[in-house]
Amino acid sequence: MIEIQNISYHYAGAKQQVFNDFSLSLHENNIYGLLGKNGTGKSTLLYLISGLLHAQKGSIRINGMETRLRRPEVLQELFIVPEEFDLPKITLEQYIHINQPFYPHFSREVLESCLSDFDLPSSLHLNTLSMGQKKKVFMSFALAAGTKLLLMDEPTNGLDIPSKTQFRRVVANHMTDDRTLIISTHQVHDVEQLLDHILILDHSHLLLDASVADICEKYTFEFRQPGQADDDVIYAEPSLQGNAVIAQRGEGDAETQLNLELLFNAVTLGKI
């Protein structure tokens, strides 16, 4: 359980606060999609949760312990994959030897499985890899660390199309019932099939905090041709297939697949 209570945060020298009296609760066994426009605080929130940034007011607790204190018992259950990072000029085996002791649930078997799914060998020198390959290796280690909380900031940036498919498979194969994953992203189509819960952030305001199940119970996501009945339509935008619409789901209507980009546009425009 992650409890964010009444936090306020601003960067030094900045006039505008990123968060002011912001609260949020996150539960285990969920994959959260953290969405928002540029500059609305998504990455900042991940760093605050991890304890790498400290809120000026309020508190952030993981299972009752404040993350800003950076206690070992919290850090061993937390791993963050930032959007941009550097890896040392060493072999993967050396990297494992140095970092594995910090994570008591580290699994070599999971690491090997993730690397295999990403079509990477286990014998690697980290400074010879492309940015996309480094991201695959780092995410593989993150999943193998076995932490209960995993934070990923724009994980599919720098991955080619086949690698994005591999990413979804790797994450789906290695989620466990006691793990919480928060993915901050603009690449909504890359992750929408993975998500259990959607958070749409606008600084101190949560525009949406709802499970995918609840969203799909209330609304349908479909394409309609001009002239079709639209009394139940909440939001629509033109597309090559006709009008992409979000409509109220009526009794007897079949459940449809979530269109996360359409939902995001509707929410940020105040239609939902």
C-alpha cells in the first residue's frame, strides 16, 4: 500500500508548485498507467514515491514507512527505471555481482527469462549496447530484482516495434500478486493492454483515478459512421475508420476494448 498524503512540492527557483496538497492511494497487485500532459508532474511523482525527491509538506509512505528516510527495508522492495540513465562500463555479470545483494528476492532465473524474451544473451558488456538494448537489460534486472514496487518512466521510449511487443510480454510474464507496477508514459498504445488502473494527472489534480474494469463497465469505445445514432455519445473525434467515440454502455451492450488515447483526450477536455 502506498499512501501519498497532502504533499506539496516545488523545484528550487520555480514559481509554480508541481504539487499542492496532493493525495493518492495505490494498492498492490495492480499495474497503474500514470498519464498526463508534459510538465504535469508524472516523473516528479515517481521520484517522490521512490524517495529520490522529498516533498516540502505532507508524507509518502510505503506500508507505513516514509520513503524520504530511504530505509534499507523500503529500498530493497523498490526499484525505479528512469526515462534516461547511464550504465557503468562493466559486464552484465559484474553489474549483477555488485547490485544483486541489495535485493533479497533477486532471481537469476527471471533475469535469464527476461533477457531471452528480449533476444539478448546473458554475456554482455554494458558500454557496447545501444540505448534500446541498455533499456532492455535495465528493465530485465528491475523485474528480476523481485521488488514489491516497480516504477517505470517512459519504458518504451527508444524501443523499436518488435521490442515494444517483447516488453509487454516480459512484464505480463513476471507480474506477481504482491507486486505494484506504475508506468508513466505518453506512448499509451504501447501499454494499454497491460494496465489494470488509469491515473490521469494534472499537477495537484487527479482528473481520473479508475480501474480499467470500471471504465469498460461504464463506457464503450468504438467507431461509428457519420449519421449513426449518437444520443449516447460522450466524446467523439474523426478517424480514418469513421468517428472514434466513447459512449455510455447500455444494458446488454458488449464490453469493448479500452482506447486509452481516446479516453485521455476525453478526460483532459473535461468530457468525462
